[in-house]
Amino acid sequence: MLRSKLLSKIHRAVITETDLDYVGSITIDEDILKATGMVEFEQVAIFDIENGNRFETYILKGEAGSGIIGVNGAAARMVHRGDKIIVVNYGMLDETEMKEYRPNVVVIDSPDNKKWHVL
């Protein structure tokens, strides 16, 4: 049997931009993606700490070192610049993997998303 488990998480990232006139997605700094193991075009869930909104979208890779966390398309109406969010992805694991796998968690330490640490 396969079960769903948290694979990785970006905690308390700050929205740096929104773009309603885009097809959709969330743009995330490539360095942060590498630290979590998340990949471009992967499905993620977004939780807005400020207003409680929750939605799903997919990742676009942003420029490394830029600190970009940009929400695009219709989802841009659910967040505001400066909002703190949580970004998570889940995966299907078998029983052995469930016991052994530990999620990759990145905690953002600065409002420009350029300082962060891995738990």
C-alpha cells in the first residue's frame, strides 16, 4: 500500500510579487528549490499564514539567489505581497519508505527570502 507523506516544506516564505496576467503557478528561487528537493512543474500546496487561504499550483524555477516567491495567475488574488506563506509537496511512499523518509524543511529567516536555514 502507498501512503501520502510530506516530502518537503518551505516555511514562512514572503511573497515578493504577484502577477494576475500570467498563466498560473508559483515562481520560487532556484536555490530554495534545491535545498528542499522540489522541482520545476511539480504540484505544490500553498498556505497563506496571513489570511488562511489555501490553494494548489505548480512550481516555476526563479533566478537563483533572487529570493523570488511570486504567485501568478488567478492564485495571485489569494495572496498579497508581503504575506508569509508555507509551500509543501507530498509524495506516495510504501511502508518502508514511510518509516525512513524525513521531509526536507527550509525555514525562511529574512523578508527578502535570501536568508534561510535547513532543519
